[in-house]
Amino acid sequence: MTRASIVRRSIDVQELTREATSETCGAISIFLGTVRSTNDGKEVSGIDYSAYEEMAEREMLTILGEASAKFGIVNGIIEHRIGTLAIGDASIGVVVSHPHRGNAMDALRYIVDETKARATVWKLEHYADGSREWVGAGSHPS
């Protein structure tokens, strides 16, 4: 089972874990990306995430398919949150299950890295000094 979703609500890692659980799997690997308080030496006060939702979900499903082919994951789920997030809020949750831990962990890293590189999700950082900057968004449509 694979699922990729852009969401506007808090990411519930316990629900994602329940969804990915399989009695055939001995490993569940979880990644939760959160908004941190500093970036490149600047104090961050929050982040606005936006996305080309349909394209982002399609690309994340492609990435899950690649992870399944490369690492043999049984279940893979990605949720990426959009909207205004505060420090400590989860922006992305990824959960994979596999019979063995090594493949689960390798697949998790692959999925997170490829999602960050390829999904059409952008972030606008807000800084404590009142300035804002698109981060990692060379192709942002604005």
C-alpha cells in the first residue's frame, strides 16, 4: 500500500504508523520533518508552505514506487503539510514498512531526499527581523 497526500492539517505520525503497519514486516521506519528556529544563521519565526498539489502528490507516488522497486518496501506513506507552520510543527511525515530494518531505513532516506528534491512544494521562511525569503525554491511560480 502506498499513499502520498498534501494536507492542511497537523500530521499524525501515530495514524501514519498504524496505516503502514503490516504483520509481514519487522521494521517500520519513520521520518518527521519539523520547522526549526534557525536557518543559515537567521532566526526563523515560521514558514508558509505552498504546493502544486496534484503534481506534488503524483511525484511523491512516483518516488514511493521507485522505493518499492529498489528496496522492496511493503507500505509507504508520505504526507506533506501546506499552509502556515510555526516552529516545531511537522511539515512532512514519511513512514515505510519492510520485513527488515536495513531496507526500511535505506528506503526512508531515499524517499525523503527525493521528495525534497523533486516534489513541487515551496517554502517561504519568515524571519524574526520581519523579512521573508523563498528557500530552496528556484522554480517557485510567483
